[in-house]
Amino acid sequence: MINWADYPNFTKAEFDCKETGKNEMQKRFVDVLQAIRTEFGKPMAISSGYRDQSHPAERNKSTPGAHTYGCAADVAVSGGDAQHLMYLAYKHGIRRIGVSQKGSGRFLHFDMAEHHGFPSPALWSY
Ligand SMILES: [Zn+2]
């Protein structure tokens, strides 16, 4: 279980599944995210954290994605901040990175799903 009071810059609510309200985030992932946030030194808006398998972004996938394991987050960020954040994520050991940097709603996806058999390193765009 996560003790959300351990994280000065994050709240449980911002990682709750937007479909079900469930939250099964993994401590080892949020620990890394907090380390990234501390070094970044600026707000990191979490646009998606935990997702139940019934979440619209997950329910049509053939196999559950990283967000359903509680070891993934999407961060709303763009431009130079996005480049800096990607560098910091890599520095802190994140080896699975998704990039959405076109149009509106730009974000970076970070996950540690290599612990669940997902390929690593991995880099993709949306
Ligand atoms: Zn994601």
C-alpha cells in the first residue's frame, strides 16, 4: 500500500482511475516519479495514472496496458519542459517512454512495465 503523505508533490486523487475511481498505483513507480519531480522543480500535471481494465483507453486492448498495473503515468507537458522531463525520466531509470507532442493535449507517458514482461527499452509515439 502507498502512503500518499510520503509524496510532497502528488496526491492520490490525481492518480485515481477516471472511470472507476480505483487506485492501485505501485510504490516503486511513484517513488521514481517523485524523484523525477523533485529534480524537475516544477509542477508535473498527471493526466492519467491508474486505469482499471474497464477504462475506455484499456477495454478494447487485447492485453492490459501498463496503466492497469499501476506503474505508468501520463504527464501533461510540452516544449523544452517535455525535453527536460524526458531526460530526467531516463536519468532516474525510466526505460519505457511514450511521446505525444503534436497538436493539443501534449503529454509524455512513463512506465516501469518491464517488471510485468513488457519490452524494455521502448520508445513510441502516439
Ligand atoms: Zn500512458
